[in-house]
Amino acid sequence: MPLLAVLPGTGGLTRVVDKRKVRRDHADFFCTIEEGIKGKRAVAWRLVDEIVPNSKLETAVAERAKEFAAVSKRNGSGKGIALTPLKRIIDATSIRYGFVSVDIDRAQRIATISIKAPETAPPSDIDGLIGQGAAFWPLQVARELDDAILHLRINELETAMLLFKSHGDRANVLAADAFLEANKAHWLVNEIRQYWKRVLKRIDVTSRTLVRWSSRAPASPARSPNSCSPPTAPTC
């Protein structure tokens, strides 16, 4: 990368100062300089950790990846699961997955996202989780919801509101959440929990209005899907 620069107004400078601990005067200069920042100065100002020539880039990336993996708490061992392609049906006004569905009302500019609870209780142990594979309910729902949000973001630009609904046996949802909590030290469960965190953050930063619906109370605006419980269920 010969030059480094940032687009003002996107929050980049705040992260540079808060996360990278770059001096504020350097951050201001970084924002206003037209030609960007060259590599050596970027290192000196803490904008980047290091620079390497293009001829050594792949080797350096591989070495750093090994170093980070060696000290990572997510360095798990054991059998994982294969993420099979999602089954998705798209028509003019809806998207259908296994547990997630999206109904799009373009006239009202509303997308209704419905999430179905599992019909059975979660497995009793990690071997049961691995046996279910990509069909393990918390994982499948997270993948489907993530795909739906990205689809709406890219293909439904006029949608102004996301209305979340849920249906099914709440006890099975709570049981699935309890299973994740009880086994959070296992590397695979940790990966699924981190995936859920990323999906909920993706929803949280959307520019659309978020509304959650409950049969026990009128629909009310929701600041964030994280306000609902359990964590594995984006709606209450």
C-alpha cells in the first residue's frame, strides 16, 4: 500500500485516536492531507503496525497469522462442522429460509423478518451439536438472519423499517441459549456465540428503523436487538 488515507465523516478518525492511540494532531493532519500518508510515517505515527515490501508480503502475512493463532484463546482442537450452503427461496416479495423468513412491503417500505423457534430441545452434549452440524438451530438461524440482513442492505435500498417477529416454543429457545452458555468454554460454541455477536452488531448499526413485535404488547421501537432476551433470539 503506497499511501494511506481515510474518508472523513465515517467515524474512522475516532477509531484511529481511540483504538490506535494516534496523537490528535497527527489524526487531524491525516484527515486533511491530500496525498495521504506514506508507509514509514504511518508506522511512526502508529497508523499501522509495520510495513513490508510487496515481494515479502505473503510471507509476512503467513508469519503474523501463525503468531496470532498461537496465542489466541480461539485456538481450538477437535472436530468442527461443515457449513453447507443455505437453502433460500427468493420471489418478488419474500425470502424463505429454514427458520427465517422475510416479507417485503415496498409500498410501506417495511421488511418483516420472522424467526421460527426450534421444534425440539437442543442436544445434550457437544457430540450432539457436531452431529447436527450446520442444522444446529442457533447456528442455522444466525447464518440465515445474517444472509437476510445483507440481502436487504444491498438489494432493498428503499426499505426504511425492519419489523422483527418470532413464533414457536419459547422454552426451546431458552434451552438452546442455556446450552450455549453452559458450553461457552468449548471452541466451537465460542465461535457460534461470536458469530451471533457479529450478526446482532450488523443489525444494530443498520440505518433502518428497528421494531420488535410481541403478541403480549403493542409493537414498540427497539434501540437495539440486544435489548431482547435470550441473546440467541433477536425478538422478544
